Amino acid sequence: MLLQLPTEPVPIQEIFTDKKVSLFIKREDLIHPQVSGNKYWKLFYNINKYLEKNPENPYVITFGGAFSNHISAVSAAGNMAGIPTLGIIRGEELQNKWRDNPTLVFAKRNGMNLKFVTREEYRHKEKLTEFLQQEFPDALIVPEGGTNEEAVEGIKMMLNEQTKDFDYLCTAVGTGGTIAGISRFCEENQNVIGFKVVDDTSLEKKIGELTLKHNFNLIDSSFGGYGKINDENIRFINDFKEKYNIPLEPIYTGKMMQRVFELMEQDYFPENSRILCFHTGGLQGIEGANLLLEKQNRNLII
């Protein structure tokens, strides 16, 4: 079964408007209860084009860490489409502990097989991909984070007539596919800002190769490193939900929104700017984050 286009448009919610700027958020997290946000669009063409080739034995293989939104999304999409899936998981120590991990439990419930590899093996994903393609010649192998040409093409679905009215388009950046799609398909007069949550100096080059444009700017939003959650992140996410009734996760969208608020306080955006932030989902990661925070005797994300 092919992934379907949503029957209802994704809502854009106003956060606030003051004398300086107007801030809005596009709720891509609401697009699907299990394959939410940018993950749905990254997989849309990957899976649909693959199924349209009518392989006799479809199989989807991908890569991810212990709490990966991408692993969660691929497992759910495979289940929806009736395709067996295999997740290559970073960290062989998880092999006997996966039952304590809500993301991996969810993936298993969706029928995903899990193969745990060492961090050293995982660093050489190109070699792993070659071996897997030889072993499963008809399989669709989706890279970590889902970023490839089909993913960039799918991200154009996040843009529509409504998004044309904004001066700034903002998204969190992990592997670069989402910002590449927004950059490629947005209006010529729009500014694209990527809030980088990883320490990867090669990202700008990768994104440029994917988008073929130079209309984007990257701003560090790692707050100490990928996957690191400080107390201020937790306070911001909880205050944001209480004030605007919008949940944020702590790895991507939460950090992006926190940095956007900081930039507004610094008068980064010109007066009367209309700013649109994309909520790229990933809310399944809150449960895993809270497990780690609880072990550290710290405040939890509500």
C-alpha cells in the first residue's frame, strides 16, 4: 500500500504577534500519529517510488540510534505499507536491553527486525550499505535520517500557498534533508534558516549539494551537543507547552524554538518580519528522553 497524501491541510498556528515580528508554527507533527512531521515526507517518495517498481519481495533497510525518530517512522511506514523492515541500530550493547527502550519496542511491534552493530561498524555505514545491498539486492536502503534525493523531493509537500506569505522559514537541522527541500522549493524572496542540532562542519556543503541553492543560513542550536538536554531546554519546552498548548521534543524542534526566541530578543529579525517554524514531529522521543532524565534525578518533559 502506498503512503497517502493527507486529506486535511496541515494547520499553521500563530504563536504571537507584537510590534516587531509575527511568529507562526506549521504543525507537521499532526500529519500522522506514528510517521509524523518531516519523516512522513522524507519517506513519501522513497517508499512510493519503490513500491511502484513492484518488487516481488519488498524490503526496507535503514540505520539509526537507540531513540531514533527515523527508525520509529520507518518501522511504522513499513507496517502501513505491508513491507518488512530491518533497522541497523548503533550500539551492540543494546542487543539485550532493547526491551527497556520505548523506541525499539515500538519498532519491534511494527514488525521491524533489529540488527545491533558496534559504534565502529556504524561509523562505516557506506561499507555496511554495500554489504547489505549485496545480501538484499532488491531492498530499498534508506540512509540514516532518511536524507537522499527522494527525501528532498518529498519535503516540497511541506510548502504550499500559505507558506508563501512568510519572510523566514525555519527548521531544525540534523542530516540536512529537510532544509535542503525547503531551500530548493521555497519562494525566491524567502530566507531559510536551519537550526543545527549536530556538530557537523560538513553540513553546509552537504545541504548545498542537495538544494543547489545558497538561500539558507545555519545557526548553531546544539546547546552542548547532539542529544544533550540541559535544564534550560527542559524549562523552555515545558513553559512553551503550558503557554501555547504545543508539545516540543528536546532534540530538534525544542532547541530550534528556544533559539528562535533568543534571536527575537536580540532583534535578529527585521521589524515586521513574518516567521514560520516547521514542527517536524519526533514527539515519540520524549518518552526516551524522560527515561534518561529520570535516571539523572532531573525534571521531566511534560
